[in-house]
Amino acid sequence: MNQLIVYVEGESDRLALKTLLKPLVDKKGAEGISIEFASVGQSGNMSNNKKALLVKYPKKAYQIIRNNRESAVVLLPDLYPYNVGFPHVNHSQLRDGVAKSFAALLSGHENELRSRFEVFCFKHDLEVLLLAAFEQLQQYLGISIGRTWKREVEEQDDNNPPKKIIQSLFHKAKKRYGVATAAEILRKASLEDIRAKCPQSFAPFVEYIEKLKP
């Protein structure tokens, strides 16, 4: 395997992952594995991006993997909001729904393609990584921010997901939260620290990349 493409919902997600995972991506590049992050787009309604990623991109992944036997594809959507595209309220249901769509595309002799397709998610969205990067977030905002969210950053209430918490903090600091903001904050964060604070959904994704073999 010499190529991995990771599809995410939006450009902010793409830039953030490219920045945070740069040391690991560089390491894998030296081993002969190219890793690329790509986004569905940057529409005004991110739910539309999530739906596209879950409903349309299994077919895109199938075409890539079928045409390049040395490639693999990962879909990495937000878990929030729930039930977009098909019913799901947790990572397992999300993963199973996408895997079912992918499996429906396979003919009898193509079962080996399954091993080169995987689904992970942000719990509940990209901004979980910013909650994990507490010190870097506080430094960027330039204000003192108390931990008003649950200590385990992947355990936030789905009615108040990380993105809403982050938007509230930026409003308090009178700063704009733009497409490249998450990447700017995570540039100074440690991948190992973020991984340790996000063991449920993000850590398995990092481990998946680490285990890739050329």
C-alpha cells in the first residue's frame, strides 16, 4: 500500500488534520506511503457536507481502491449532527451504515477491497481537538477560559457539541473563527497529547495510520 486518502467534511477539517498529523504523515512518507487529506467542500450547511461524505463517498472510495490496488481510503465525518444520511447516534452505527453502502458496491471477487476502506469519526466534531488543546486554545484566544465543558473532551453533550463550545469562547474573546483557525491553534499542539485526550474516536484513527505498511 503506497497511498492513503482521508476524506473529511470541510476545508477546516482538512487543514487541521494536515497540520496536526504532519509529523506522522512525514514519517509515513519516508516509509513510502503518501497520505493526502481531502474535503467534500465548504458549503454553507455542513450537514450537507456530512450527508455527501456518508452517502456519495463510499462509491468514490470504491472507484479509487478498485483502480489503484496500492491505495486505501478513509472517511472521517463528524458524528454530530446525528441521523444525517441514514439513522445513527454513535460511531458504531455510523461506521456500519457506511460499510454497508460500500459492501453493496462490491462484486463477488472484490471482497479484498474491504480491507482498504475504513470509517472513523470526530466525536462530536473537529473542535473536539481544540478542547483537547486547552493551553494552545487559551493562548490563541488571549483570555482566561475556565473548563466549562466535561473533562473527557469526547464526552460532550450532543446538544452542546465541541463546535458550539468553541464558537461561544471565540465570541467571548471577540475573535473570528475562520477556516484556518483550527489549524493555527493545533500547529503548536502535540499529536500525542491530543491523541491521549481523545481515546475513543481520534486515537484509533491515528493508530490506523501508524500501522499502515508499504
